[in-house]
Amino acid sequence: MSDTPMTAAPPATDAAAADRMPTESRWAGLKRFVRTQPMGAVSALVILVFIVLAFGASMIAPHDPLAQDRTAILQGPSAAHLLGSDDLGRDVLSRIMHGSQISLYVGTMTIMISLLLGATLGIASGYLGGPVDAVLQGFIDAMLSIPPLILALFIASLLGPSVQNVIAALAVLTVPRFARIARGEMLRIKSEDFISAAVVLGASRTRIMLRHGLPNMVPSLIVVASLGFGTVIVAEAALTFLGIGTPPPNPSWGLMLSQGATYFQVAPWMIVFPGLAISATVLAFNLLGDALRDFFDPKLVR
């Protein structure tokens, strides 16, 4: 018989343990979020409603958002037009429903682009340090030194009014926020012992940044994305209100505000209801972001 002692089987890796995690535990996390963050759960429900309205607008909306009814010009809320009609006889409710498509599309694309670029710049800046960090942070500081609205107006007016150009202009504004958060998180993470162990084992810089750095900052990036979503929606509405955002006849919420401002005294519903839609959406995303921040905070006692 060999004198070699028997060794215990190595513990399962975190990835393998996660694969064997029962579905109930994931539901337990969702239930804990609903229990500890009721306002966040309500906000998520409101956002879900707007998403359903955006995807199902063509089937749910009572009228064509571009159809003009000359017999119902500036008509108040009624059975035919639940939220009234505008100066061209178009149904306000239908335009709000279809306008949610543009707002959510602009918000989603802007946040995705900003998250990708900002996280890449922030992770590289925080981990590599030295000249790379100095150059990248100097560039970000220069962008942050310009008032956001002025920068957005300049970029949008330079590119011209279109949905794609609005996304490009707003992405430039939001990249620095993600870059700063990712850099700060990377500076914290690279001082941890598991990063030192990965370096000793010969892991490359790219693997450390992507395999060890990025996954550990996901909660912070999710919170920033949720909070930034509402800001993007307001910025898109502001650019469109000023005439350099989403061009007509697209039923954008900002365009509805711009058109309704002229008739506010005789047809207040043209501006009140789109304004309420913007306010409800932005408030929901902000409350959800606050709830996610508290939920992911390890110092929070639940």
C-alpha cells in the first residue's frame, strides 16, 4: 500500500457553484429586493409598464399617432380622445404611447454605448495608471469642465437633428460619468489580495481587468446606468424641445412639449400629459437607482 496520504477533493470554483445554484435562491434575491426596497419594486413596475406601452404601442394605441382629424382640433379629453387632441387633431394618448418608444430607445442605446466606452476607459485608467491614467483623466476632466447642456447643444447642432445624432451627443455627455466610476472601482479592486494572487500566477493585464476587475464593479455600474437613464430621457426631451433633437413628425415627448407650449392657455393637455409621462419615467428610474444602490451596499443592514 502506498504511503502517500489521501488528499481531499479541491473545492468547487465560484463559477461551478453558481451553475449549481438553485433557482429558488435567485428568486430569494428578488423577493429580498421587493421586501427591503418597496419603492424600488414599484418603480420597476412603472418602468415595466412604459416598456410594455413602447413595444405594444402599435396594438394598444387607440389611434394612429400621425393621423390628423380636422374635426377634433384642440379637442379636450373625451371618449374619442382620452387625453385630448393637438393642434392638428392628432390623438395625444397615442402620441405619448409611441413617444415612449423613442425615449426608451434613445435612453437604452445611449447608456449601452456610454457604459461600454466609459467602463473600458475607466478600467484601463485605473489599472494601468501612470501616463495612461494621466492622459485619460485629463481628457475626461476637459469634457467635464464644459457645461453639459452647452456641449450637447453644440454636438447636436453640429450633427443635425436625428435620433442617431441625439444618441451620439448624449453618449459623449455620459461617458465621463461611467469612466470615473469604473476608474474608482478599479483602483479599489486592484489593491485586493486576489488581484495580487492573479499577478503571481501569471495572469495577463487584459485578463485581470476583464476577468477579475469588471465583474466586481458590475453592481456600481448598474446603479449609475439606472440613475443616468432618467438624465438621458430629460436631455433628449430638452434637445428636441429646442428643435435640434428628434425631428418631426416623430411623436417624441420633447417635440410634444415644444408644440404644446404655444397652445398652453387654450389646450393645456397638450403639454401636461407629455410632461407627466417624462416626470413619471425619470422619477421611476431615479428611485430604482437609489433602491439598487442601497440593495447592493454591503454596509446596509437588512
